Amino acid sequence: MVQRKFKYCTSADELAGRVRSYNPNSNSELITSAYLYSQQMHASQSRQSGEPYFTHPCAVASILADQRLDDTTIVTALLHDTLEDTRSTEEELSARFGATISGLVDGVTKLTNISTVSMEAKEAENFRKLLLAVSRDPRVIVVKLADRLHNMKTIRHLPAEKRTRKARETMEVYAPLAGRMGMQWMREELENLAFREMYPSEHRALLGRFAKMRREHPNLMEEIISDIRDKLEEVGVEAGVEGRAKKPYSAWRKLNEEKRDFSALSDVLGFRVITTNVDDIYKALGAIHLKWKAVPGRFKDYVSHPKSNGYSSVHTVVSGKYGHIVEIQIRTRDMHLKAEIGVAAHWSYRDGLPVELKTTEDPGYWIRNLTDNFGEEPHESLVELVKLEMYSDQVFCFTPKGRVIRLPKGATPVDFAYMVHTAVGMTCVGAKVNGKRVPLSTRLETGQTVEILTAENQRPNANWEDMAVTGRAKSAIRRAVKTEKMESDIRLGRELARSTLERINKRLTDKALSTAAAALGEKDAQHLLAKMGQMKINGARLIRVLYPELVDSVEKKVQTACKISGLPEGQSRLRTFCCRPLPGERIVGISQRGNGVKVHVIHCEKLADYENQPERWIDLRWTEGTNTGSHKAYLDVTMANSAGVLGRVCTLFGEQNSNISNLKFTDRKSDVYRMEFEIEVRDVEHLYNIQRALDAESDVVVHKRIHGRSPKPKTSVARSA
């Protein structure tokens, strides 16, 4: 298998000479000065292998020199570890080598110090600022990728645990980042090195499979190249043809995606046809399809629809010589150069001159777009969304007016809506694909025309985040739902505060809220109301800080609950969570063999477990008289998703002299939402009165009592504290 090999420079003159070979105007004195300075700074340091540490920055510079990059990038590579690992300072680097190089070295250092796996939220702003800095000069990433490549090539000297962590980080972050920046060769190298470390047995097995195929057909690649050249000559296309074996990781990924085993592995050879112009791309494609049978569903045209990183090429897969499945990529010379070096093309030299490629896009656009789209996302979300953007493959869909919208593979109409405009996504209520109404969870395919249906009062649904695959859509949905939740909590908190104060004949005023917020350490009245809506602050605490003299009189109103008669002497009542009986309901007890009695409603389904144990049944009843105690009851209420409905329902409970102990949303839709209320009632008749009041509320769609509740898990935190 063909491997990319690097010849690392061993002296300042050798490195300066290599750069001068492709850039005659290179500043050799600057490169030599940086070489000697870095060598001096790292003089006392060694790598894990025992080699002098300076061999690493020298190797990184050599890798980038092979890509024919400019002096600034080469010097940055030589100095990239000086700020982090030596006594060198940014001021000294700026004085010696200029502000641009100093800034690039500082950027690489910060990128190195930021964890891409986990990081404290307080560092999120630094991460965001770094992305913005990188977008202004992506050479920071170019140097960092070369740094990671050399570290992966020498990773065998690290401890096993660190090797695994570095390999996973490379596979999850740096390899897809290289691909996203258009440096496909770098991505393949990083993926294969990480794959070898993470799955050594699979890597060895694939190398063995490749070796066997070479033994069976030692000249297969040369024969296919010759056949392609002959066919191109027949149609008058002048082009270069080259072939290579796929990397083990690429083959392994394909086997996993298509659920095949090693014996079915045949498409391990890839070929490139490099033409002189775009017209010849399609002539060559036609000639190849006439020579061999195309594999259905494996044709991709990235010339008419380039990838978001600027990549352009036509891909086809054919059943070639001896039945081997081979992939053939057809592109122009400019497209090939861009595909090989990607973002680095902006600072690359060819034939002694800076490269100027018409296919090269702004390398900082993608990262600037990330910082604009993801707003104030916390770090954990930001890294997740950035990874989503890096891993995306592409599909191309159209608006009804013919505008092309580029999306990741697996994208839905929700992603499409947000890609058209954030305002369109926020008001989306449905979608049509090729004129037919489809669910918002539909996976879009290339070539489809998508029409987004909107409504002025629509708001994003929390479920949309699971439908979306783009970081842009997920971030916008998350922010909108968070804002709506905050507003909903404030509305609910206001109703709870009002009903609480009315119970003690007090009015809810802005001054009362401000006073309570200050006493409870909340930022302002809005934050206090939100906490009440979230049930983090209850009405009792509000009364306690505003009217402490009334606390005793309020608490005296809550008397002990009715007692249960009929319990055997010495036996206590045990709590049950399956039916939660209320005073007034017919009840029965089940003896727990000397450990107490569990009380159930007579129609509780749990009683069926004791049908064959009549000796354990105990006839129980509630003591007679008016019950003034407080018992928990649970109601599942579905109501219209309209302004003021939730407030009216909460008020209804207060009017029925019931207190809301807790509530939570169990489902949210555009037209209705469903909530679970935990309320305090005196007895079953009190609960029936509340349910009749709910029946009379026009915006309550349906409600029912929830009998069973699971006990909350116990923790030892409070006891150990």
C-alpha cells in the first residue's frame, strides 16, 4: 500500500534550501534564524523516545515544506512550541520575527492548550475567540494539523492510555477538521494512524487482505491505469492517470457501513484522472462508463455542486478488471491541487510563484460562520456542534425559486428552513418536498425541491432538535426553546406567587417581588418568578421572607390527615406508590408479614398479586369526620398552547383551595401541551371538585388522575452532610 513519506530536514541550510527550491524569493535568513532560535530554546529538552525535542518542530516544518508553503508558515512551524515549552515570550518572538509570526505561534499554543474532549464552561468564550482568530488566519490550523500528524507518527513512545486518548481525539476532531479545511491527504493520514492505534487487530487484518490481493493480481493497478489511458486516447482526452490503494481505515469504514466482512472487500483500489479542462471531465466519464459497468447509486458530481470546503471532482464507481470494484475520481489540475492541499493553497507556491486557484474559496468563511451561528452556546454544546459541522457529507436541495441549499447528509426540512434563514426556521410549521407534504423528520436527498410552510405565531418545538443534524439549526432551536421555557416559567411563577399571597389576603406587587428577590439572593424579580415556576422556590418561602409573622397562622391551617382505622395492634401503615389512596376512597390493607400494612384503593391493580393469599387481606377504613389535612394527588392535564391558559389553570387550583406542590411538562406541541400537576387535596371529594372545575375550562382538552407514582431515589448526601 502506498504511504506518504516525508524526508525531514536535518539542518537549517537543508530546510532553507528546500523552501527556496519552490520559492526563489524565500527569505532564507529568516528561516535559518528561526531554526537556530528554536533549536537553542529546546536544547535541554527530550521527547519520550529519547530524541532531542527539536526534532519535532523541525519535522513539522519539513512536512509543511513538502506542501510548498510560505516562509511565515514554515517559521511558525519551527517556533510553534517555544511559547508553551520554553522560556520564550510573545514579546521576544514579535521583536525577532514580527507580529504576524508571533500571533500565529500564540494561536497554535492556545489551540494546543484547549481540550477538545471536555472543558470547563468558563473557558467557552476563549474557545469562541480562538475560532474567530483562526478564521482570520487559518495557518494556525495548518501548523497544528502538521504538528498532530508528526505526533501520531511517533505515538508509539507514549504510555498506552495516552496513546488511546490521543488517537481518539485525532479521529474525532483533527482528522475531520483537516477534511473540512480541504486537506484530504492530511485527513487520510490522520485517520489511518488513529485507526492503527485504536483497532490494531483490524488494521493488521486489512493489511493482510491487501497483501493477498496484490499476490493474486500483482499488476492489477498498472493494467487498469493502462486500460483507462487507452480509452481516454480513443475519445481524444488528454489527461494524467494515477492509482493507489485505499487506506485501511477507509476500507474498514466502508465494510462497517455496508455490513460486509473481509472476504467481500473488493473496492480497495482508487484511481484519479487529471484533465486539462472541465469539458474533458465529462468526456472522460462517458468513456469510462462505456468501458466498465457503473455501480448504481455510487455516482457523485461535486463539479456542478462543490462541497462546502470547495472540493470539486466527479466520482464514479465501476466494476473493473477481473470484477474488482474500483472508484475513479475525475478532476482538472486546479481541482486536484485544491483537493490535495485545501486551505493551504492560499499560502502555497508552484513553479516559483504563489498559487492562484479559481476553485479556492475563502478558508476562514466556515469558521466565521460557526462563530456567527452558534452565538452564546456553552462550550460543551459548541464543541458538539462544531463536530457535527466537520463530519457532514453533502446533499444539495433547491428552494422553489431555484436557489441551491447545501446541507449535510441526513438533513431534514428543519435544517433546510434554518439554512434558508433563521426567521424561516423559527416560524416553520411544515414542509413540501417536490410538491408533496412531508413530515419535518424526512431525510432530504440531492435534487429535491423543498418548500417551507410558515406561520407568524409558530415557535420552534423542542423535539425539532432531535430531527435536526446541522449545528446551526440545533443551536437556534436550543436558544428558542430555552427562551420560551424561561418565559413560561416566569408566567407560571407569577400565577403561583399571586395565588399564594391571596391565600393570606395579600396582593402581588412589583415592590413585593423585588423585596423577596433581594431577600432570597435572586438577581431580580424575573429570576425569582422563574425559580418559582420551576418549583425551586415554593410559596411558603415567599411568605416566610415577606410576612414572617403570618407563617405560624398559615401552617396551623394544615392539620394532620385523617387516620386509618382497622390496623392490627402494633402494625403501622406503610407507604404505597401504586395508587395513593385519598380519604373517602374504599381501602384495603395487605399485611407485610410482620413489617406493617400497605394500604391500597380497592380497585388497585396491584391487589391482583395477592388473590391467592386471603390471609394477608385486612379490612380498613378512614375515620369519619371532615378531613382538613393535606394529601398528595396527581393530575395529567392536556391544555391548549395559548397565551394565558396555563395561568388560568393554576388560578383554578387556587380557587378550589388546593396548592400546587410541583408540576412538569411531559409533552409540548405547537397546538397543545401536556403537564403533570402534583396538588394538595383534603380528600377524594375535594379532588372531584377540582376535576369538575377542569371540565368546565374550555382550554383544557383532557385530564385524568394519575394513581401510580414511583418513589424518588434516596440519597445519602443530606445525611452525610
